[in-house]
Amino acid sequence: MKKIAVSAGLIFLGVTIFSNPARAWDDVGHKLTAYIAWQNMTPVARERVIEILRAAPEDAQLSTFYMSYGSQSKAEREREFFVMIASWADFIKDKGFPVRYKTYSNSNWHYSDTFWHFEDGKVVMDADVEKNGFAMDKLDEFSKLIRSSASDKDKAIAVAWLIHIIGDIHQPLHVSAKTTKSYPNGDQGGNLFFLTPKGTPRAEQENLHGFWDSIIDRTVPNTKDECDSAYLDPIGDKIMAAYPYDKEKKDLEPGEFVKWKDESLDIATNFAYRNIEFFKKPSDDYQQKAFRISEKQIAKAGYRIADLFNSAFGAAVVKDAAGKAQN
Ligand SMILES: [Zn+2]
């Protein structure tokens, strides 16, 4: 944590350009969430999740991430596969793979916006605004599907989306759409809240959504260009040490997806949009606080994924005579 405080002044030197209106924690945020989940899953749940993911339909190009590198052990291989899958829902946005894109990518499954505005500094919810984003619906659907008698092929897609969506809704800007006179239909999770001066060329613009998506790797950049595991594991271990499972357990609210979303919305309305100005770079203080909040959100997302899979798959898997797993 000390290292982070020291580097706070350098944060904006290493700033990455997030001009594309992204709607996700970036790769680092998602993979950290999955790493933390994996560390808290039971051996039985891990085994079953890997079995399911490897049964994914071929055109989803999901099981292809079960790769092997040199002398890697089976346990390392499985963990890296699981961590990689956290970003599968983003990989498939690539239109260069049209079949995969058309069959599996859904840009509006990554968020569920609640519309609100400030009135004299107070948060007021907007009524009668058209629904925007289906993350919450999909959480409900997929969490039921993984416990059903659906095929492992279908469960694989559900598991991959669950790892991703649970991560996404812990990013406060994925559940929020702030309305103003200029943006009566909301600011698209902060994608329209610009942090760069007016007139900045589009390719160099930065916005509040991207700021939160990429906060971990901007604060703790991968300066040595290390591989995922060498870079991410120590960050994940630090987050788990700062917010241990045993302490967070009482607030994890298993299965209470709406409560998870509301916590995130509370951060958006009561922190993310305060002490920040349009067309201005956030202060170092804001950046540090946002980083700490994000660490805790990532910890909780990881623990909640682990709880969900432990509860769905953690019981001993019974195999029938043909060796086929049964729940
Ligand atoms: Zn996403």
C-alpha cells in the first residue's frame, strides 16, 4: 500500500488513453476479481467449474483459453484459464470474429443503469426512464441456469458471463446514469462526463467511466511488462490482505444481487460524482480514494463469485456409472 501512496503523484504521467466509450472494468479489474474468486473456491467447485468451462461450444472460442505454458502445473493451468475467462465477455466484442461476435456478444449485458440527478446537492432518483442495460436480469437468469439441469455447454456460457457481470456491477459507473439538463437521457455511466479540457481531440479525451474502469492499472501499472500472473497475483494478494474474506463475509449478502448493485450505486452517487468537475482532471486525493474503493469492490466481487460457485458446485460431485457428472 505504501508503494501506491508514493506513486500517486505519478499517476497521470502513466495515464492511458481511454477514448473509446468502454463499458467494463478493464482486463486487469476483471482478472483480479477472478483471481480472488479462485483463491476462495473449494477444490470441488474449482474442478466442476473447469469441467463446465471446457465443455463450452466450440464457436464460443472459450475452452481454447485452456492453454498450457511449459512446465506449468495442472493447478496453475486451471487457475490461469479461470482468470482469463473473466475477460471473455470483452474479447467477444471483437467484430473480427463475426460468428463469435454475433452469437455471443451482448454489449448491454455489461451494465444496468439507474437514472438519478442532483438537486441542491441531494441525490434524486429519476422515475419513468426507459430501462438501460440487462446485467441484473442476466445475473438472475444465469445464476438459476447453473443450478438447473441445463447442459454443460449452456452452463459454460452462463459461468463465463457470471464471472464477468458480477465484476462489472461492482464498478460503480456500471449501475449509474446521471441525468442533467444537457443529458436528459443520462451520461452513459460517465462516458459523457469528460475529464479532459474542452476541445481535446477525440482520441485524447478521457472520461469518468474510463477513469474508474482502468483505475487499478493506472495506479499500479505493469511497468515491467510482466505476464498476467506475475503482475496480477501480488496485487490480488494485497487486496485480499487489506480486505480479508472473514471481515467482509458479514456484508457479502449471498444471492442478493440488488443489494450488490445498490452498494455500487451508492458509491457512484455519493462519491464518484462529488469533488470532481467536468473538463478537469480528478485530484490526487480523489484518485487515491477511488483506488481504495475499487480495491474493496474488487475484493467483494471476487468473494461473491466464489460464494456463488461454492454454493452451486461445492458439494461433492456424484458421477454415474458412465462417469458423467451429476448434480
Ligand atoms: Zn463488461
